[in-house]
Amino acid sequence: MIWPFRRKSKKRMARIVIDEPITSSTRIATLKALKQIEDREFPALIVRIDSPGGTVGDSQEIYSAINRLKSKGCKVVASFGNISASGGVYIGVAADKIVANPGTITGSIGVIIRGNNLQELLDKIGIKFETVKSGLYKDILSPDKPLSEEGRALLQSLIDESYKQFTEAVSEGRNIPVDEVRKFADGRIFTGTQAKELGLVDEIGDEFKAREIAAELANIDIKIEPLTLGKKKKKILGLIPGSRILERFINQIIFEIDSSNKFLWLYKP
């Protein structure tokens, strides 16, 4: 059997960009890019993050994939852009080093889940749901009724476990005792400068600074431009003036619908 030729890239760093809320589509694109980086044996990777976070499971899969890539010898440096919060932080702490701008919005370590109680609205327009279920909690966070105290306690226990996973990952990735992490992991946000004082960030600087650090870690030439993998294909919508704003608005609505009733590592003002 003849295996397809794989071009090796042992003298060049790779780059991936996460510049949207973290969802299943983000995970699929990022994991595909990380697999290409592994196959082509890039010695270093820049993970450019400009995201408020997103769904827990998708963030965890990207985090795990970066750790696997590191185990193969690839040096990983995270570069925080305008915002890298919550799930963005979780992904970032998998890196060997983290670089943030002085004014980067970061932090927001914590977990949230939201449901919609539409009972009063449904009553006014005369809509009622008929539910047959196998257990007390099978329809938890159903929109046609308020959340019960028992249901709230159950969800809180799940939130607490997810929070534990988050703080332990930060503790391991940043080499900070977990008790110290929990002192500032209460959902508050920080600037990049404040995050550096807490140990969440290694260096203050732009993406070029992150490239310098990655080149030094991997002993490669900084003058060679990184290869960006996982680029999104341009859509027809991109040809319309103001399309980027419209696209973000549409994506935000889709994310709101898709993330309802899911555990989120998300900064949401």
C-alpha cells in the first residue's frame, strides 16, 4: 500500500485562530487543523484566541487536543486578542506560554446555564404542553414551567462539578495551587496586565511577541511566517457591504438558540 505524501514542516510554526464563541463548529474546524499540525510535525503553534468562551464540552475537546499535540513535542503559545475569557481561558491554559495585550479582557472563570421560563407568556396566548416523563427531572429547564427547588439543587451540583474541572485545569496549566485559583475564579474579568499579576498570563505583548516566544521555545527562525490552518471559506454574504456585522449578528442569534440549556464557560455581560 502506498501512503500519500505528507509534507513535513519541521522549521516553520503553525497558527490557528479561534475568533468566535466556542461551539461544535469551532471544535470541528479546530480539531481538524490540530490534526494537520500533528501530521505535518510542526515544531510550534500559535493559538490566537479572540473569544468570550462557549460550550463546556467543545472547549474541553480543544483543550485535550492541544495537550496531545504538546505530548508529541510541539511547543504551543496562546495569544489573547481583544477578549479571551471563560472557555477561551480554558483552551489557553493548555499552552506552554500565554501572551496577552495589556487591555485584553480575560478571566470570567466559572460556569453558567440558562433556561427560559415562558409559562406566563404561554398562559396568555393559551398554549399548554402535555408532558409524559420517566422521572422527576426528565423535563428540567422546560420553558413551560418555573425551575423547582429540587431541580435547581440538581443543576447546582452539576455546575459545581464543572467549575471544579475548570479550576483544576487552570491550576495544572498555570502551576497555581487550586485554592489560589478559586480566590479569583468567581466570574470576574481582568485586563491582560491584571491577569499577569495573578499568574494567568506569562507575558504582556501582541501576537508578534507570542511568535518570538514560540520560535525561541522550538529553536526555529522567527523570520519565517507562520502558516495559518483551519481558515474559514469566504461566504457569498461576505461580498455584501456591512456583511461582517450582519454575519456576527446572525451567528450570535444562532449561538443563543443553540446554547440554551447547555453548560457554558462563557463571558456574557
